[in-house]
Amino acid sequence: MRILFVFLFLVSNLIFGQQTYYNDVNLNLSGMALKNALATKITDTHTNILTYSEAENALRVTDLDPDDNTDTNLLLIYGFSSSICPSSTSDDNDHRRRDKNSDGGGSTCEWNREHTYAKSLGTPNLGESGPGADAHHLRASDVQRNGDRGSEKFVDGSGTSHDVTSSTWYPGDEWKGDVARMMMYMYLRYGDQCLPDNVGNGNPVSNDVHMIDLFLEWNIEDPVSQVEINRNEYLGNANNSFGQGNRNPFIDNPYLATRIWGGLAAQDTWGIYLSNEDYFSTNFHIYPNPAHSFVFVENNDESRINSYDIFSILGERIQSGQLAQDNSISVENIAAGMYWLQVNTDTSSSIEKIIIQ
């Protein structure tokens, strides 16, 4: 049987960047162990702490509308009208786009910074530095819609963004997945200061009283968008003028949330987990690991290995073939990094992580 790999990211430098970023994370972990490992990763790599004004400048780049080839207009969270402000409609404040230079506090045709994790819902208040200036949860938003949301907690709904009650807010069908993944990031990055159940209404999951099922459901129902990918790439590169150096793992792979908190399976964009955990109950041993030029496969049962495949961490097939007579595989033409070695028999496949140096 074969592993189905889902290819979401097709650009080679994107694949390499993600692969390198998670090289030192044990992706076979699950539950709180994986949560803690990812929290350590995104904290240790957050090397550029932005000021509040620098975060504003970051949004002029990260939130550019992917469908606008002029690099002029930002895509506004919670927005839902297709026109560009100003227009002839009665309400110019529902629009999805604004000129990137039209930021300010005006009530019409301007955008400002929306704290998706509302400042006042943090314990303590997030302020406008540290978590309050973390661009992974700051988003460009229409001034009026930002004010409409205020500090209301997220709650389930349908359609476009709107108040559900006087104290709750639905971000809209288009944005609820973005919100969920940002809330998960903030929880891992800032811990008890940014608890999910303080910013949203839902039922606690079985292994974490602070994570709510609402965000897990939104993570499934609204897949990762191109603007999320663009934001993650820019912010994850500390060499960019306003990059932070760390990434949002749940944008890279929404299934990480499933691995940590359970529930229905989110999209596994890396294609390494799937629902069949038997792939990680390997019936073979590889050595040496890390490898340089060759890796040897030692079978632990009597089934005959008839082929192998080597995949990048994102599921791109790098190399395939038959084992040599001495059960070796040449890896000398593969760039250094972390990969997945899949060994195939007549009846099954098993997979194991391999490091090539």
C-alpha cells in the first residue's frame, strides 16, 4: 500500500525553508510532548522582537492581497465586500481591501492593526509590546470592523463577520481558520498569557482544559490560505526587514493541531502522519543515521523489501528505487537535511525519519 502525500507547497525554496526549520523537532511526538517541543521551537527562533510600529510596517508586506499584482492593496481580515474603498455602496467599511498606505485611525477607508488575540483578554493584558506586537497575530483590518469586534470573544456562526451577541464575534467563514491557527500559535508562544478559552467560547478538549473544540473545528473547516502562507514565509525569515525568525507551525501543517489535541483530522499538508499510525510502527532498522553517502536497511521480519522512496518533509518524492544487494541505498546525491525513508514490501509500507549530512 502506498502513502498519499498532499502537495500544498510547490515552490522549492518554501519546501526547503520549512524542512530546515523543523529539522531539530521530533515530529513523531504527539499530545503535550509535541506541544511543548513546538512551543520551544517558536520561542527560541523568535529572535527579532518587533516594536508596535515595526509590526505595522510588517503588515504592509505580509498582508498584501495575493490576487493584486500591483502590491498596493492589503487583504483585510473580517472583510467581505469585493470592491475597493471608496465606492458607491452605502457602507464602505465592509470591504476586503485597502491601500497599504491608508493606515490610521479614521473611520472611513483606512486600515489599522487588529489584535486577533484581543489585548484585554490576555492575562495580563498583551499591551503593545511583546505579545501585543507579535505580527503572527496582528492583521490588517478595516478600522470600523476592528472597532465592531473590539475585545469580543470568538464564537461559532456562519456567513460573513458579525456580532453574534453583544459580547461575541464571528470572524466570517473566510477567516475563521486564520483565527484558529493564530490563537493556537499565541497559546504555544505565550502560554498562560494567551489561553484559548479566554479568547473563544467552546468546549475544552480531553487532554487540555484550555484548548477549545471551536478552534480545532475552524482549523479543519477553513483551510490555509495563500495570504497565511505568505505571512508565515515573511515573518519566519529574520533576515527580512520586519521578520521575526519564527513560524506558525499550524499554518505549515494544520494536522499538528490534531496531533496535539486530537479530534477530527485536519489537513496533513506534509503527508507524513495520515490516519494510519502503522506507518510509524516501522518493521525495519536503518543505519547509519545521520547518513553521509549510504544508508543500510535491516529488515526486522521475513517480508521481502521490494522498493524504497525518499520524501522531503513536505511530501516531495526525492528519490526512489531498489535496494542494492547489500541492502544499501545511495544518498550521496541528496542535499543535507531531514527526510522520510519509506520502505515497501509486497503487502505494506513503513516510514522512518532519516537525517542526511
